[in-house]
Amino acid sequence: MSANDGNAEETPQERLERLDRVLREAEELRAAVERDEREQREREAREKAEQERLAKEKAENERKEREAAESRKRPAGEAPRGTPPKKTRRDGRQAFGGPGEKEAEGAAVPGSSRGRAVWQAEPGEPGRLTGEELMQTLLVEVQGLRRSFDRTSEELKSAREELRTLRESAEVLLKEAEWRKAQVEAYIEYLEEEAAAENDEEYEGSSGEESEGEDSEDSDGEGEEEV
């Protein structure tokens, strides 16, 4: 490590611990990005289901509006398509008191002002809407929901781009932290090998000095014996 390094005061072990923290933070960031992406997909699925529901509701309202238009065009007194014939007495007049009595109260009668179905009020009748007014109201609501859905889709698209950028940054940070951690581990291993080599040299040096001292003592003893 050079003396100009910004982290020169850190020991290798402290630097390794710091890089471990950076690595954990990068992994947590990546997990958060994945969680946000999952929540975004769930929101998009809910928005899609809501859009499909609104489309079905709109189609159903259009069908009802067509049926209402057909009933308005139908001559007064003519039964709707698929309606079973009503029971009549022998004199040709409609029988009363039977199961169809309540239906007859709201059915079309020639010459009557109630020539439409009960739920189809006359235009301008207070407190009630005609089929056209109801359809127009629902159409306005559907258009408002559609604009809200489009705005939400744009926000989700922007959020998706931001999440993608965060994911890329997290991956780069993670790779850099792993690379730096590998460097520090290699440096620590190098220092340990150097320390072990120095210990071996010191041990060999001390062993050599002891053997030289023993040889010197042996030679002195031999000289004294000769004298």
C-alpha cells in the first residue's frame, strides 16, 4: 500500500471490514430494487384487471343502451322480443289477478303516457335518468378513469426506468466491493507469508548462533586438555 493512499491509516483488517459493510449495503440495495420491481409488477397487474373490468362494464352499458333504444322504437303495446304471450279471457280482454298482473302495471298500454318500461323515465323527469343520460354519465366516468390509468402508467414507466438504473448501480457497486475485498484478502495473505518468512529467518539465525557458540566451547575445552 502506498503512503499516498487515502486510507493509509487503515489496517488491512479494518479495510476488509469496511469493504464487507459496503458489500452488505450493495446486497441490501439490490434486494430493495428487486422488491420494488415486484411491487410494481403487482400494481400493473391490478391496473390491468381494473381496465378489463371497466371495458366489460362499458360493453354491458352499451348493450343496455341498444336494448333501450330498440324499446323506444317499438310501437306502443308491442311486447319485447322473447316475452311470452299474456293470458287472455275468452272475451279477448286481458285476465287480471294472475301472475302477470304486476308486470301489466308497468307494461306498455296503447294510448297511455307510460309507453316505456318503468326504469326508462321521460326526458327531464326529476330524480331519474334516461338511458342516454345514464350512458353519458358512465362514459364520462370511464374516460376519467382511463386518463387516471394512463397517468399512472406513465408514472410506473418512469419508476421502472429509475429502478433499472438503481439495479445497474447496485451491481457495479457490488462487483467493485468484491474486487476490493479480494485485493485486501490477497494483501493480508502476502503480509502473513512475509511475517512467516521473517520468523523462519530469525529462527534459523538464532539456531546458527547457538551452534557456533557450542563449537567454540568445544574447541576451548580441547585446548585446555592439550596444555
